[in-house]
Amino acid sequence: MKPQNLFLLPSIQTGGLCTTHPGPRSVAYDEFPKQFDSSKNGFDFHIYYMPSVPAQAQYAKEMHERVRREFPELRIYRLWDKPVGPHTTAMFEVNTFNPHQTGAFFSWIVVHRGPCDVFVHPNTGNALRDHTELATWIGRRWPLHLDALGLAKHKQ
């Protein structure tokens, strides 16, 4: 990414350890980068749990209901008690549609995920890249069945 129209920003000292740079607010607060597929939601959050561990399954069920109530503007899919698609364990999915929702849900899930792990990926239109290079994990990383994406086989 090559910066354009660069100019020197004024700096304000804040306690001697860092500086702030007043200027216009970034458009990234309101819009996803243009690489995103505008016909889809911005990010998918897949909340993983082990259905064979009763405490995890119960936690996931309660968290699913809590997400439904605390984030009614998000799209929340049903609980899957078995692997589905590229996911190798039970999970449920939450979709965000703008950067504000993504940031709010990301910060919320980080502190409320409990024993669950979370796979987060954007929707740019390149499913393989979205599920590998551009994905991030909160908690433990799980293997994915990338062949389930309908793409050429790829080992993670």
C-alpha cells in the first residue's frame, strides 16, 4: 500500500511516552476496505466449542443466547453440534456488517468467550485467502477442512 498525499502531521505530547496526531478521522471507522465483497457481510466470527465436553457445550449455548440478546443487529446462526463446512468442531456463526459492529463484537467476544475459541475472517470474495491468510484466531487455532470450501486442496 503506497501512501498518497502525505503531509507532516503536528504532534501532541501525551505524558512523554507517545504522541497523538490530530487530523481527519480515518474512513476505516465507517467503511470496510474496498477489497471486501460489498455483496456480503464484512466479517464472520465462528465460535467453536467441543460438544463432548458438557461444560463447554452449555457455555456455548448460553453465550449464543446472550449474543442474540446483546447484539440483535448482528446475524446470528444456529448452534451446530457437529462439524459443518470447513469447521472441524461444533460452532455457531455471527456476522458483522460494518467496522463499528466488528470492533464492538471483537472486543466483547475477547473477554466473554470463556472456554470457546473464535475463528474470525473477512469476506473479500476469495474464500481460500479469507480462511487462511486473512483469518485470525482468538484462543486455540483449529484445523480447517479447506476442501469443503469447494476450492483446490490446500494444506494448512
